[in-house]
Amino acid sequence: MTVSIKKGKAGGEIKAPPSKSFAHRQIICAALSGGKSSVGNICDSDDISATVDCARSLGAEITVEHDTAYIKPGGVVKNELFCRQSGSTIRFFIPVCLAVGGEFMLHGDKRLLQRPFEAYKDLCASQGVIFEQTEEYIRVKGKLDLSDVTVSGAVSSQFITGLMLAAPLSGKDSVIHIKPPFVSRPYVDITAAVMADFGVTAVFEDEYTLKIKGGSYKPADVIAEGDWSNGAFLYALNALGGDVTVKGLNENSRQGDRVISKQLEALKNGCAEIDITDCPDNAPILTAVAAANNGCTLYGTSRLKIKESDRGAAMAEELSKFGVKVEVYDDKITVSHGLKKPKEKLFGHNDHRIVMSCACLLTLTGGQIDGAEAVNKSYPGFFEDISSLGIKITQG
């Protein structure tokens, strides 16, 4: 899908979309509980649909009405799970499958299966459990003992979350040792908070040791928070000359991406230096806004290579079409400034955050984006929302 965006100033009031981070975890805990639960304020995005489908494969009966999922566990378990493009889905369900035991095939698109899974592969190898990764699926066979495990915290906190979600299935206490560095800690805090809502206690004994009390998930009725990571694009419209009020976000949220408001303010005040170690999803929109303001240097960027696209390289390519120079290093990105209207179409790189970042920037210059359908991964209503703020958008 190609979208054309007219130069314009966004203004008005808008509600932030629901948080995927909360919804993924809430749906999984509900599916693993002992009774009927509901998860409200969920978004009909590709990623959340993938988690719903996988929960159904593990026996949950799920009915989605409007923005609420009604979940009842205890159905027939199937051994094939379809994770689409969702890194959270596949990384959360791998250890859940291995805690259930048996043989499972987890399918996903090519880019997803190119992302790193060594943390699970190494753990399986240490316990004699089969872990086979191909370009089309991951096959696991056996049962993991999660009573005392060690996992790297350097690549993604999703591996830690996956082990946390799976640990209660044994009914025994579990300990997870995290090898530093420990990146994206706020996402682990979200996991612990969601597990607590479903009756399971997960606490840090020290900075790198998690203890999960034995027991089982209890049914609960919960509501997903508003999403700071996608709300970031709405906030960014203000840093690009707009006047937008974003509703539905918890200022005291555990979401690490809530720092976006302070980061955007720093970009307006000069050539900022920003560490994104705990909020890597903010990187694309920060580079876009920096290009329109005073430039910036981002640190802690090494993991951008293993997202839906190589996000540093993707933003460098697209910003070059605006006449902006971006230099990408192993763990640092520098962005210059001085925006010109692009003379060619932008490309979405099959990455929702690249598309939304470019769309925000085009409100200053006008232009087109190919591959704009990538927003369906997390925020299918994005273009409708910014249209409601006065930005003229056409498709085709």
C-alpha cells in the first residue's frame, strides 16, 4: 500500500492505542489460568492476533468482542503455532511450550526466524531438549526444568519474560539468573506486574536474580494500558509543529518508552545525546524528529539490527531522501539536520515503526510512502488517527 501525505499541522485530541506489551502478557496468563478471564482495551493488530491464535493452539477458547478478549482455558492442544511477524509472540510461547512438554512447531515469517534465539537454544542444549531452527519454523521437543535457570540479559528481555511466564506451570518455585548486561528491564517489570494480577508472584531477590513462587495462574479480568511506544508517534507530531493532546497514557506506567516526552523535549533544546538501551523502540521516531530539529546522537543502538528491520540502516536510508546524513555505528547513531522535501517515495522496510516515523516527518514536507501497510503489525488505525488530527492522507 502506498500512502500520500500532504504537508500540514496536526492538531486536536487523540486517545493513545492499547499497549501490546501488556496485552501479550495478559492474554497468555489468562490462557494459562484455571478459569474464565477477560482482557479489555486490546488492539486488533497483527501481533496481538498472533498471540491470540497461539493461545488458541494451546487449548484456550477465545472470543473477541469489540476491544475485549474473553478467554477460557482447557480445550484441545495443537502442536503447531503461527506467530506471523511477532517477536514477542514467538519468544513468549517457546518456553511455555517447553514447560507444557511434548513436540511443537512454531512458524513465523522469514525475518522473524532470522532474529536471535540463542538464549533458548543454549538452555535447551544444556538440558538435552531438542531446539531446531530453520527459515520456516522452530521445532522444540521435550520438557524444560525451569526450577533454576540462567539466561543472558544482553540481547532481549523477551527471553526473560518467556521464562517467567512459563515458570508457574511446574507448580514449583523457580529462580532465573540473568547474566548482565540487563537491557530493557522495564519490560520485565511489566511481566511481573501482569503475573501478579493473575495470582503469581515474581520478585527480584537482587538486581540479576528473579524468584517466581510456585503455584498456578488464577483467572482475572484486566484492562491493557495505553501504549507509550505507539503513543510516541502522536507525541512526536508536537515536536514537528503540531498541537496534539494525547489521552489514555499512564504517566506512572512501568513502560520504559514513557520517557519519550522527555526525549522529544531534549531534541527541541539542542543536539541531544540520548541512551535508548531500555527503550529501543523509540529510536526511529527520535531520529526522524532529530532530523527536523537539531540532530542527535543515540547510544545503546546495537539491538536495532535485529528488529523487524535493521532500524538504524533503514532510517539512515529514508532520511537520506530528505537530505539528512545519518551515520550508523555498532552501538551509536548520529543524525544531522536540515530537512528538504524528498524527491522520491519513501519505503517502509516492512517495519511499522519506520513507516510511522516517516509519516510523521512527511507532515512537514509532504510525500509518499510505499509499504505503509506495515502499520497493521501494531497500530492498524494509525493513518485514520492522524487524519483525524487534520493531516490529509490518501491511499493508492
